[in-house]
Amino acid sequence: MKRNFRGQKSGSGNLVNKEPIEVYCRVKPLNNSEESCLTVIPPNQIKISPPLSYFRNGGPTKAMLYTFKKVYDDSTSQKSIFTSVALPLIQNVLTGKNGLIFTYGVTGSGKTFTMTGNGQDGGILPRCLDTIFNSISSYQAKKHIFKPDRLNGFDIQSEEEALADKEQDLLAQILSSKGNRNKIDKKGSEPDLVGRVRDATKIENIDEDNVYAVFITYVEIYNNTVYDLLDDVFEDKAKPLQAKIIREDASRNMYVHAANELEVYSTDEAFEIYYRAQKRKRVGQTLLNQESSRSHSIFTIKVVQAPLDEDGEKVVTDKKTMIISQLSLVDLAGSERTNRTKNTGQRLKEAGNINNSLLTLRTCLELLRENQNGANKMIPYRESRLTHLFKNYFDGEGQVTMIVCVSQHADDYDENLQVMKFAEISQEVQISCPSAVKATTCYTPGRRRANLAFKEAVNSEGLDNDGAGDVPPGPSEFVFNKNFISGVPKGLGLFGNSFTEIPDLRFIEPDENGAVPKFCNYMEENLKKFSELATEFQKKRFDLRDTLMQSERQAFLTSQQVQSLKSLYEKEKEKISALETRAMNADAQAAKLKRKTDEYEVTIKKLKLEVAEKESLLNQNRAEKDKVKEHYTNKLTQTQEKLNKEMERKLRSQKSALQYEMRSKDEKLRAVRRLLSDENIANFENIPGNRARLPVDSRSVESLMNAVDTPKASGPAGSVAATPIAGTPSGVTVRQTCRRMGVAVANRRHRRSRSAGDVWLEHKPKTPVPLNTLMQPTMTKRKSVTKLTDAKDVTEKTSKYCLMTQGQDSDGDLETRLYKGDVIPTAGGGAQVMFNDVEVLKQVSPTVSPSRKRPDEIRRDIEAACSIALEGHKIRRKNFKDEK
Ligand SMILES: Nc1ncnc2c1ncn2[C@@H]1O[C@H](COP(=O)(O)OP(=O)(O)OP(=O)(O)O)[C@@H](O)[C@H]1O
């Protein structure tokens, strides 16, 4: 049964347990007295301390402790590393399990040394080969029994086919001028090979009833491209190197397509090939390593085994019984820091690719670790050829072991820390391990040994192959019959049926019955036929071979096409799934956006409705307002009209009342005048000397009133001449009466002394408007009254009289008038005022244009002023009467 990685996992259900990646650490010895940054704490710990320069530069000072499965100090031999790290994996490989060993570390830390070593002290790789061949040497299949099918599988050929292939191989080797790639030419061997110290380790207990064959492949991943190091193209410098592709076989195992798989029969043969290929490996000189690997190299040892038949003689050609397992030995290129290697150009590009692929490896392991903790992330194996090729291992198709190589050099401190972190991650990754595979056959175990024992017995006792004859021949008898034919080699037996009937001849000496001539005839006839048949067979064989080759080519091409289609399909599938995911995301986003849009639309609708409602409300309000406005405007107009009419009516009535009043006042005044002229003047004149003392220009309130009331009057009172009062700036005129009769006469003799200064009687309205103006009348000594109630106010001490009126002028501005006059005591003990000055204080609004006062307004003002003055006059008259 052909066992393959995937088949083991899914088909047989052999996955029993999970094991973490085994991580070992090897410390490279220091040169001379360099400063070390590592301390090995046996058996499995390592302490990394920052070098002294870090302390000096103020860097981290903490030492870090890392634990591995085992730590090997700088004195550990190659042999002991091989024994504890690689030997278990070889045991696994021989029992059908796969294994992967890779060395990881910074450049120059000893990865290649650990993997390959040198002739005197071989590394893991030569020791693995030695051990495998030591273990299977007694059970090796003849060469070409197993033939690679170039699709990561093997075919089992019959011995004849294997022989034919061998012949062809030899012929090709002879014909090829370039020599034989498998030929071991001791003369041309590597110096390492000549004095090579072999490892004598041998694994016991392998299945003896199987035959084994070993195949090797050797590829490198350089700048993320896979090259076959066993490719003959390398010999021909003119031909460009062929990049190989990584494919998945029918059982979903990854392999390098069209990479040479060479069958090796011994360690020497394997080494010859390995060293020749090793020369092809990209190695370069850097500051940190004279021979620095610029590529990841993968040396794979495939062990193919198939059981022997029931006789323990020949290989069972059923492919299903075949077991294929492999051990991959990976020497990773070292991680590099450009600032240390100072690489440029091609070396820099290589370093970039190396670091990228190592980073992908690290990412894959990190994600694997996360996934086993419950995450479900996609592992980006395809991002690098390295991880892509080992996908199966990480998916649980074999045991994975890592050797972390570290250099103690203080300069490597930083990089060692990174390596340690990677190692820590790796150790936490659990990988499913398939159990040992055993071919399930119905044959008896130990048949090889039994067969061998039988053969030995035959040889020693001279027994016939079939063990017995029908008629045992006598000592001098030779029997030629069917039984004899069955003992003929297979090549002849094949044609047994084509030959003439076998005569049953018995040769007895002497030849009495002429058996010899008969036998000779028979042999001649059959020889002729045999040669004819042989020619025909050969022809048919070649035909068949051609047909087979053609069909194989066809099949190969078809499978290639299928593979490329498959990979295309896979890519497309991936693309489609990515697009689907994107589409789903986009759908989800679109749905989200649609939901939002719907929500917004609903909100907009709501808001629109609200706006419409508010607008209609606003319109209603506006209409109502307009209505109200119109209503009130109408009302206002009506009211205004009404008021106007009312006012006009009132005005008219007031006017008429006023006129009536004026008339009655005039009447009264006239009556007073008459009275005065009839009574007082008569009395006054009766007082001697009075008439003579009457001043010519004396002015009385009465005359003032007359002047205002009847500007042009010329009645019985006598003629009036308008004379401006001297010193009155405003041009206020007072009428000088011609008549002396009835006028209060100022008694100049009684004028009060002015030495003490004038005493003013300020007669002002009850509530004067505060003027706050600078133009205030100068009245140092004054007495302010709002009403003349007491005659003493005028008669005693007062020498000046000032009457203040306030009102609006025609422009609506405030106008204050100060009528000033001298208080002149009258002869009767009273007093009269002689107005000699009018001051007008006007408060003008700058916004209102001035307009002239109408004469009737002026008249009214004077009237008002005079009525106030009259009051005083009345009082005086009364006092006068009282006195009398
Ligand atoms: N354990 C060791 N004992 C003795 N010499 C060693 C040991 N490890 C490494 N060396 C030596 O150190 C040098 C560098 O080692 P090696 O080439 O194996 O490093 P590397 O890690 O493979 O470097 P790169 O990644 O650049 O290929 C070699 O000369 C090698 O012989």
C-alpha cells in the first residue's frame, strides 16, 4: 500500500497525538578570547546576557533565560548531536514516518557545519546516510525496481524491467560524453570524501521482509526561486538555470516538480552526488562568514520500501503495498542585519529574500500557535517557497525538529535574542504526528529469512529447485521434460508455449534409442524458433516501450497540464474566494449603508413633514398676523380719523372757549382798567406830588398785556407806541402807554440798596424741566417760588424778579424763557416789576428741523407769562386794598 502524507492522516486515521516542534540549541565555539554573551545552563537552558558595551551605552542590562529541549555547548561533538537529534528521525523514516530537521540561526552561527560538517567530522547529513545504508544494506532492492513516476510517487518494476533499465542506464552512461552523474570516480572525488570517517550507527529491528531503496533530491531556494541542484544544466554553463515549481501531488503532498530523484545504492554514491551538487549551491563571502549560504538548501532522503512475496524472494509489484517516507534536511540561510554584513548589490538582495522567507516562516509558526489557541487564521504558507514546500510538515505530516545555532560572540547578542524569540514560538507549536506505518500484507513474517535458509539448504544438499521429481532419475540419467523446462530461466520460460511439443526423452548411456539426435533436432528447431521469437519479442518490446514512452510522455504532459490547470484552478479559487469575501464585505457594507440611507430618508421625510407643517403654521400665522395688522391698521386709521375729528372738534371748542375766555378776560381787564382809572388813579392823584412823580417810561403789566392782546389797538385807552426796551437782545418789545392814569408808579425813592447785591425772586414753574445747561441766569442771592402767595416775597428785600416759563416750541423743542425785571417798590408799599430783559433758552433737537413760531403761539406764551404776572398784580391789589 502506498502511504502518503495525506493518506496517513485522513485514510488510516493514524494520527494519535500532537507533539510540539522539538527545538535544540547548539552553541558555536568562540575564537580565542572574544567576549561571550551566552552561558549554557545544562541540560536545557541558556542565559543570554547583554555585552559590556550595552551597559556602557545605557542599553538593557537584564539577562534572559531560554529553555530548549536540549542545549549543546561548544564542546559537543557532531556525533552526539546526530545521535540525540537525528537518529530518532531516521528510525521514524525507516518505519514509514516523515521527518524534517532544519538548522536556524544568524549568519555564521554554524548551521552548515551542523548539517554537513566536514570529511573528518561529518554533520547530520552524512551520518544520516551512513546510518540508513548501514541499516538497510542487507535488504536493498535491486536498482531500478522502484522507479520515480515524476509525480512524487514511485512505480514498482519487475526484475526484468529493472534489468532493462539498468542496461539502458549503462548504455546511456557509456554514450554520454559528459560522464555519469551517478558514477563514483574516486579520482575526482572531493578531498572530504577520500578520508571520510563513516558513522557506524545501525538501526536494528527494521522490517526484514521488505526491500528498500534510497532516493535523494537536493534543491535550493535562492531569492525565493527553487532550483534543482542535481540538474545537469548546472554543468552546462550556456543553459539558463531552470526554476522549478512547487506542486501538490494526488495525495496533496507538496513537492518540487520535475526535480531529479536519484537512486543511490550506497553512502559513497550519495555523497558523490551531494558534494557535486553542493558546489552548485549559492555560497558567497560576507563580512561575517567566508562561505555564507545565500540560499536555503533542502536535501531529501526518500526511503521507498515494498514487501517481498510469499516466498520471500521477489518484490510484490502492487503499488499499494509500497511505503514512501522521507527525511528532509534543511540548512537555512542565516538571518542577516545589513548594517553588520555591509552587504550591497546582489548580496543585499539575497539578504532581503533570506530575511523575508525567514519572516514568513516565523509568521506561519506564530499563526499556527494562535490557531491552536482557538484562533482560525489562514496560514500564509504560499508567501514564501520555503513555507510552501514544508506546508505538509506543519500540517502534521511528520516530525519537525529544529536546531537553533547561536554564536556566543557579543556582537551577535541582538540577533541571538531574535533567534531565541523565534525558538520560543516554535516550541509552542504543536504538530500532529502520524504513527508508524506498516504494510498490511497477508504474508508470513520472516519469509526472507526462511527463503535464505532454504536456499542455503539447497546449495548445501544439491536439491532441485522444486524440491522433488516425479521419477527420480538415476545417477547417470538426464531427464528432459516439462519439469526440466520449469527450471529454465524466466526468459526462456516465457516462450514455453510457442515451442514444439517437448518430447519426453530419457538419456541413458549409451544412446540406444537415438534420443540424442532427436533432442538435437528438437533443440535446433526450437532454437530457430527461439531466435525468431526473440527478434519478434525484441521488436515488440521496443514497440511497447515506444508506446509506453509515448503514453508516458502524453500522460506526463497531461498531468503537467492537469497540474497547471489545478494550480490555476486553485489560484482562481483563491481569487474567487477572496473576491467572494470582498463581495460579501461589500454587500454587508452596502446593506449597512442602505440601512443608514433608509434611516436618513425616513428622518428626511419626517423633517420635511415637520418643515411643511411649520411652514403651513407660519403661513397661517402670517395670514393671521396680516389680518390682525390689517384690522388694527383699519382700526388705527379709524381711530386716528376719529381722534383727529375729536381733536379738531375739541380744538375748535377750546378755541372758541379760549376766545370766549379771552374776550371775558379782556372784558375783565377792561373792567379792571376802568376800575383802576376810576378809583386808584383818582386816589393817587389826590395824593400830593404823585402825579408829578409818575415816570414817563414806567411800564406796567397791564400795559404789557395790552401790548400783547391788542397789538394794533387804539382804543379809548389812548395811543400806543412800540419802543424797544434798551438792552433787550431778543427784541422783545413792551408797549409804552401814553396814559399815566391807572399805572402803578414805581417809587424810586424806595429802591432798595444794592450795596449788598441784588436779591432775586425766582418765580419758576412747579416742576421745571432740568436743563443741565451752562446758560443759567446769574442769581447769587435768590429766593425761588413756584407761586406768588405772599406779598412779602416781592416787597421785602427782593430787588430783581425773574419769571421762568417752560414750554414746547413749534418744533417740539423745549424752550425756557426767563423774563427779568427790577422790583420797584410802589408808593403804596407794594412793588411793581419792570421787565427789562427776556432770556430765551432753547434746547434744540438736532434731528428736528427748525421752524418758525406762529404768531398765535407767541401770543399764547406771552399770555401765559402775563397771567402769572397778573397773579402777583392781583395780590398786590388785594394787599393794597387790605392796607387801605
Ligand atoms: N561547532 C563548531 N565547531 C567548530 N567550528 C564551527 C562550529 N560551528 C561553526 N563553525 C565554523 O564557523 C564557520 C561558519 O559556520 P557555518 O558556515 O556553518 O555558518 P552558517 O550558520 O552556515 O552561516 P551562513 O548562514 O552564513 O551560511 C565555519 O568555518 C565553520 O567551520
